[in-house]
Amino acid sequence: MPASLYKYVDMNISIEALGLLVKKAQYRQHRAVETKLAPLGVSLVQWNALREIERNPGVSLHRLAELTFNSDQAFGTLAARLLKLALIERRAGLGRATIHQLTPKGADILGQCGPLVQEAVADAFAPLSESDRVELSRLLTTLLDAAPKLP
């Protein structure tokens, strides 16, 4: 195994150091995705919002906020930007609900983003073998399944 720039490969790794490694790996992947999406004029946050709007037609703003790891207020601000860019549109739902959907332009941009995001994520995990990726998935799923549910 080549020497790591991160001096954390140790049988006695602290929980803090382990958490920092997860955060650094996530940050590196996010930066790679941002770099790939930049020529399209779309950020990772915007791509994620477009993806969840497409995947979850008719859901509330609150649910979209949850799915995109945003507060309701932050997602509302994000949706306003996507509206201004003509990537989404709003329509009335049941009661006071507002439904978001992609415009044709938004669907086109989302389609262009997909291969770029896939490439960036594949590059991020390229150093891991298939069995390493399966094991990482198993370990992260174990952590997520055991974590207390957030309100």
C-alpha cells in the first residue's frame, strides 16, 4: 500500500480522525462533481435539487428539502434560483401546497449532468476494488441504519 498523505491508517484511529476522513472523502467527491458541472453553469446543489424534483413528482417543498439535505428555507431559496434560471416551474398542489416540476430546459440540463456526475463519482471511487466498494457500502449502511433518526 503506498504511503498515504493522510496519516490516519492506524489500528488505533480515533473516532474524530475517522469522521474527518469521511468528511474529506465527501468533500473531495463534491469538488470533483462541482468541477464537472461548472461548464453547464450548474452547481452540485442545483443538480441534486433537479434530480430530486424529477425523481419525486408532486412532493412538498418540505420533503424536497429533506431529500436534498436542506432546511425548508434553504430549499425555498434554491427553488427560487432554479425558477429564475427557468429550470423548474411551480404549480398549485392540494390545499396550500406548491408542486415543483422540471421545465424542458431543466430536464435537458439534468440529462447533461448525469454522465458528468457519474464520471466524477466513478473517479472518486476508482482506487477501491469492487470488493472494497461493497465493504464500504456495507459499513456505511450499518452506520446509517444504527444512527438515531433526526427530527
